[in-house]
Amino acid sequence: MVQRESLSANELLETIFSYVTKLSSMKEHEKMLLVLADMGRVLSNAERCSVWLLSEDKERIWTKVAHGIEALEIQSDLGIVGDAIKKDQKLIIDDVYKDARFNSDIDKQTGYKTKSMMVVPIYDEENEVMGAFQVVNSRSSDEIFETRDMERLLLASSYASEILIASKLTKEIEDTQKEVVFTMGAIGESRSKETGNHVKRVAQYSKILALGFGLPEEEAELLKNASPMHDIGKVAIPDAILNKPGRFNNEERTIMDTHAELGYKMIKNSNRPLLQAASIVAYQHHEKWDGSGYPQGLKEEEIHIYGRITALADVYDALGSDRVYKKAWDDEKIYSLLQEERGRHFDPQLIDIFFENLEAILAVREKLKDEFENE
């Protein structure tokens, strides 16, 4: 087996952009899926990647793309992939030959030796499982997949879902490009051992707050699609700082704080409205209402409403989530802090809107909670 280390942050960023560029010019469904499978294989540092889809009657699953082998079709409840689809599970398996669900017949037919495996579901527009991404044989030195590999495969799976849904509904491929922003935003989170669901929750919270503030539906939707890029600058921050379990020293804090401006510089020159909004979010989501934030020290309405909204959405979700440096706070402690920071860290009006819409916000948190199975 050829061994290689996982992609660096910059390589990961370049990989996503290169595959997105290929996809943006494609119209043929099967070619799109081949590119998505290639992206899944590279992002998860695997030898092979397959895209499995459920038949319309849900009785069988078949590979739309399977590297190294001909397309396959099997009964939907058979094998590791079939079981993962049936039970809506995300799986990491170190040795498939120790798993009773594994069918070794394919290995016997092809002469290929399967060892480690990951499976993540693909969802349709109703959030029902319509298939799965499967990667086999990690190229890492220990030949097993890790949590970070899972997080990166989830990025590929999320984008695949959008492509498949768009194709099914005969939409133009450009209609799926907003998912690129979620994908790019999730890269920064996965490097700091946070999940892609963090950016999805922040996106939903941002739209709720934007509508409560009185922004038009179209602009609220734009902010929802831009806010996942708030921490894209983290791709340039060293792992030793991102994943430090304790408090930063002054030098580390200075380096960490550069991520806002770094993210802004990455995307500021785009003329697309979505990325223009994202550049504002990246630059201003650490500014504070009282002027004590960074990088510009803006205060009150000098801070764009996109920055003010994303700041609140991001802090709320971070406080309620486990991070490498802390455990999740309980709700009452979070609510108390938000009230204390009303008029200091946060726009007072947005704090009021937050509590007025708390039921909707909690519903988003429950729907998009962090969970995956590691076996």
C-alpha cells in the first residue's frame, strides 16, 4: 500500500477549489459523481471511494461510482454499506474482516484487499438517506481512518447531496454553488476539531436573527449562505495553536487573532455577492458593539449587520458545543452571559431578537446536533 500523510490546510483548500472548478463546468450527472468520488477519496486520504445510491423502490443499492471495480448492485440491507444506509449511520471500521457484515466475495473476485473503511450517508431534500459515500483503505502510516478523515468525508458527502438533489430537480449546477461556502467554511472547523454542523447551525441562526432584525428574505438567505465562511482564515493557523487544550499565551493569541483578516483577504476580491457578503462576515465577526473587538476595533453600527449577526450566532453555538479547550456550557449559563454582554459584545437589539426567537433557535440546534458513530 502506498502511504501518504493527510493533506495540509493549504492543500485541502486548493483541493476543494480545484474540484469545485471542475464541477462548475459540468452538466453530465455521472461525470459530476466521478469528480465527487475523486474529491471524497482525496479529502479522506483513502485509496478508493464509491458512491452508493438507493434504487427508487429502496430494495437495492448500487454504485454510481466505484474506483477500481465495475459498478455493483446488491440488496439494500446487505453488507456494511447497506446496513449503514438502513440505520442512517456514519461508520469508521479499522478492520473490515472482523466485521460480520463484510462480504469478502468482491475482494476474492478482484484480488484487492480491503482493510479499513468509512461510510457516511447521503441525504435527499427531505433529509432522508438516499445513498452513501464509502471509502476504503486509509493511506495514512497506520492504515486506519481517524475522526478528521470522517469530517472531511462529510464535506464531500454534503456536496454530493446538493449535486444529486439539483440533478434530480433539473436545476442548473450553479444553484448548488452555495454549498461550496459551507464546504469551505467547514474546512476551518475540521482543522480545529470542530464539525461541519457548527457552520450549518451558525448559518441557520444567522437567518433567524436576520429576519427578526427586519432584513428582507433574500438578504437573510444571502447571509445564511455566507456566514459559514466566518472562520475560513483558520486554514492558515498552525494546528498547535488551533488545537491547544489550554489558554493561549500572548504570542499564540496574536497569531490566532489574525484569522479574521486572513479570511477576509482570501475572498475580498470576488465580485460575487455571496463571497462579498462572506468577506464581511470573515472580517467583522470578532468586532464588538463597544469597540473592544478585533481586527479593526469597530463599534456599534460601524460594524456591518452581517458581522453583528454572525458574531452572536457563532458565540452562542461555540458556548453550547464541546471544544478541545472546554466542555459545552449549560443553557442557563449561556443565556446569562448573553444578557451580560448585551450592549458590550453584542448589539442590544440582536440579543432581544435572539430571546424572542429562542424556540426556533433551539429547534435548529436539536436538528443539527453533533453526532457520528465510531466503530
